Amino acid sequence: MSEKVEFEEHINPNLQNLAPSATLNINEYCDRLQQEGRDIIKLGLGQSPFPVPDPIVEELQKHAEKKFYPRARGILELREAIANRYRSRLGHDCSADDVLIGPGSKELMFILQMAYRDPLLIPTPTWVTYAPQARMLGKQIHTIDTSFEDKWHITPEKLEEFCETSEQKNHLLILNYPSNPTGLSLPHEHLKEIAEIARRHAMIILSDEIYARTHHRKGEHESIVKYYPEGTIFSSGLSKWCGAGGWRLGAFVFPEELRWLNNTMTSAISEISSGTCTPVQYAAIESFQDRDYIEEYTDHTRRVLGSLGGYLSDMLKRSGADITRPDGGFYLFPDFSPLKDKLHSHGIRSSEQMCERILAETDTAILPGSEFLRPPDEFTARVAYVDFDGEQALDASKDTHPASKKLNAEFLKIYCARTVEGVKRICDWMKKD
Ligand SMILES: Cc1ncc(COP(=O)(O)O)c(C=O)c1O
């Protein structure tokens, strides 16, 4: 018998303490608890509950036989469709050459951080992934803390102050609005002022607008591209607004001025994944067209999300949390700090302990604010209000008239029952002595 080989664990130091993504992790943990027989309400992972619209699924079926490797930057027809939409919606000139397709915008963001040399700058709370990606690449990370009083927005004053005092000149600033985790979107005035500051400091902005089409008020989403076209990379995808997270397709649109970054990223993609699943790219062409059924779909998904978000936010507020009604997406970010004394008296000192106790005692999963780079002892948490049957809710919304009116509590208690129940459990737990 040959001797057993012992391998030493020579992990790249940048990945030494890398934990699985918090959102995917909570989902797996909930699945395990469910297998043990517990009925867990899952408000941890932010996944759209709505089905992919039928005509887009049919496109995928139609193109399943497309078996060739795609071009690294994406198939031309899809890049043209995205450029057309971008031109007509944002009024900014661009062509298929400015568009880059990736297997999810997450991977494009990783490759962007790899391709661009300078540090990452993010406001907190922030989406869980930007900072771990930077850490994996050994990049410097700078953060700007926001507050509930400022609606968790990065303010132009704070950005200006950062730029004035930072020793480093260039940064990649990532803005995400409507935001994961807060559900809030940047006011148009802020966008304008942030654009001016970024221009003055030659800062590149990645504008993560993956929740744009879920904005709860139709027509209100505005992009910073409008104010800073030459320095903004626009990021979007299929995962949130049309429920196709598992299809893995994301897109960046670059300004002409950043063509060098686009080209470098394209070369990197050609060495990493060779591009994005070809049939999915063909199917995605349909999702970037102006179609009545897409308009109807987004009208009703935003109606369900907006009505539910407002209702749950009011419930959480009544339980004592600091919270603002969301503008888009499917997240709430309550701050239970006003209940700090009570939480302390129960031996709870961090948002992580708070969420662990809520899960243990109410079978409801949410994520602690610390995962979003908030201070560990601040009692914030993210609630992803998506544990309901989106297909049923969508159909029921279409049958509820007039379509311009919000859906009432009765509707939400029937069609979003598990989510309403989960938030009720959290509120009851908070009110307990
Ligand atoms: C803010 C934000 N950006 C980007 C992504 C990544 O989306 P995808 O890689 O599916 O395009 C997500 C997904 O959770 C997100 O919440």
C-alpha cells in the first residue's frame, strides 16, 4: 500500500477567511432546518418570487439548440437590444460596442474590480458582495457610513468630505439604488450633486441599477448616467425585475471614455468563462424590447411589492423600529436600536445575536445589519419580503381593480400570507417583555 499523501492547506491569503455569501448561506441553513421538520419563513435570501414571463421562457426554449460558444463580450443581437433600450430610456448615445454581457452582474462586478486598479468606495449599508470581492482581489476598501436620519443615503456632503480628506486620488464608487438592503432609492437632487463631485475628482461610478424596473412608483427611477454619462458604468440584469436569477445574465453599459476598461474586461472574460450561456442570451433579447405584456408584468409586480413593502414597514414601525417605507425592490432595513435597552436586558448585544434569537424563537429568517457592513452592535437587519407565491399574487393583482390603486391589507394577508406572518412574528417578538 502506498503512503497516504498529506496536503498542506496553502490557501491564497486573500481567501483565507472567506465565508460563503451570507444570503446564500442563510438559505441553505433554512433548508436544513426545514428538513428537520421546522416550518421556517424565509426572509433571508433576496430572490424574486415572480415567474419569468411566458414569452421570455418560450424564447429560451426556442433557442435551446444554440450550442456554440458565444463571443466573449456577448452576442451582437443582445448587445444591440440593450444599447437601443439604453438610448431610448436614458437619452444617452451608445452602441452595441459599449455593452458587455456576463454570467450575472455579480461576476461582471468581480471582473471590473479585478480590471480596475484603484480602491473600492462603498456607502454602508451595502450589498453583501462588493467588499468580499475586493478582499478576494487584495484591493483596498473605503467605506462611507450613512444613517437612518439620512434615509441610509450617501449624502453629497459626506462624499465631498471623503474626497477632500482621502490620500488616494482615484476610486471606484459603487452606488446601488433602489438599494439592497434598504429598499430606498437616491433622490434625484443627490444624484446630480454626486455626479458633480465625481466629475471633479475623476471618480468612476458603477451604478448598480439591478432593481430599477422594480421601482414601486412607475417612471420615478432615474439614473446617474443622466448627470455623469462619461464616468458611469451602468449595471443591470434579468435576476430581479423578471425573476430570472438562475439564468445568470447581467449586462454593463460603458461610456466611450471607458472603452479601455470594457476591452480589458472582455479579454478577462475570454480567459475566465468564455462568455455567457448562449441560449439565455438569445432569450434575453426579448426582455429588452418594449412589449405590452412586459409593461403589464412590471406594473403588477411593482404594485404587489410596493403595497406589501409599505404595509410591512408600517407594522415594523409600530413595533418600535426606525424604518422608512421602501421605494423599490423587495427589502426593508429596520433599525431596532430604539429597543436597545430591552434587547440588552435579554443578553442580546449584536444584530447577529438578535437575528439568531429571532430565528430560534420565531422560525423566521432575516439577515443581521453587520452582514451589510453596519457596526455589529447596531440593531439593524434586512428583511427580504419574498416568501410568497409570486405567480398567484401576480394573477390576483391583475384581477384586482382599479390597477392604479394600492393592494389592501386583506389582499396581502391572503396572497403574501407567509411574509406577513413572518414580519408579525418579528414584531410580536420585539414587543415581548
Ligand atoms: C444589489 C445587487 N447587485 C447585484 C446583484 C447580482 O445580481 P446578478 O448577479 O444575479 O445579476 C444582486 C443580487 O442579489 C444585488 O442584490
